[in-house]
Amino acid sequence: MLKLTYTENSFSLEILNESLENWVNTRVILALRSHTKIYIEPSTATFLLPANLPYLADVAQEHVVQLCSCDADSVEVILKGTWLTSDADSEVGIFVTALSESAELLLNHLSQSEQFCQLGV
């Protein structure tokens, strides 16, 4: 499972070795026990990558991500998943999605490089 964390000033991506359902259930239980608001909805997350990454097309062919050309130099990667936050209108929160292992490893590797930049949820 991939976890994308959006804060006011940053964005991070990490691989978690837990099922999406278990992770979300744990978050819901934590919110209930701590009397904290939680807002959960199906959503998409996007970010930009250079258009010249040939192996990214292979991930898209597996139908685990969508690619949309932005311009000659960049492509927008679109992921479907679940958005969790404490306020429905917040731009700060966590996006989680389950992809194939190879897609998750590739996106995680790219997120640690200079080629990765956030667009939004």
C-alpha cells in the first residue's frame, strides 16, 4: 500500500506493509478512541513526473495508474484511492492506495529522486 502525506508545505510518499482496509480501520478506531474528527472519501491524488520515463508507461498498462500528458516535458500521474483528513475542506491529510508491488516500488523510488513533485489531491 502507498501512503501519500500532504501537509501545508510538503508532500511525502511511503510504502506500508499493511492492507489498505486494515490501515483505514486502525485510523478510524484511533479517531473514535481519541474523540478526533475523521473524514474519509474515495478520491484521486496526482503528481508530476518527467515525460521521458519509459518504464512508467508499463505501470500505466497494468491499469494501476492513469497518465495524462501535461506538456512536452511532464506527465501527470493519477492514482485512485482514499483520502483521510480531519476536515472535509482541508488540503492537509493522507491519501492511501493499493497498487501492484512493482508499481508501488517504482513510485516509491521516484519519490526519493529529484524528479518527483506534487500537484495535489
